[in-house]
Amino acid sequence: MPESTETKGIVRHVAEVIIGELKLEDVTPDTFNPDMDLVDELGIDSMDLATIALVLQDEYKIIIDEDDYPRLKTVRLIAVYIEEKLAAKH
């Protein structure tokens, strides 16, 4: 599991996963806008989102319901979602 389960750490980690999975260039976790719309502004499709969700599920040991994918529009929203899932496990 990634070392930080605080929102800021999760935001950074989700950005790292997205950058790595989509092989984005010219962007780092520090310069990645956590409020950028991943579909409208970054152009990721449902397959990309599913891949990212699978990686995050494995790393955080949570279940990301496919029905929740439409809610996961930005890195910040994904981080909050992960935080909620982690809190529900305790």
C-alpha cells in the first residue's frame, strides 16, 4: 500500500499512477492539476479509467465499483473516493 493515506499523499499517488499508466510526458505529480477533468481535458477513455482503477484497487486493497466510475472525474475526486473506501474498512 502506498505510504500515505492522507488526501494530499493519495492525490500525488493517483497522479503518479495516471502519468505512468497513460505514459504522459511533460507532466509530473507536482505539476499535475488534481482538479483537471480526466475525460474532457485529458481525454482518457473508459478502458484507461478501468486500468487505473484496477491498479489503485490492488495498491490500496479496496474495491472500486464500476458504477462509481462516472464519479471519478478528477484526481482529487479519486483521492477522496479512495479515502472514503479506506475509512470504511476500519
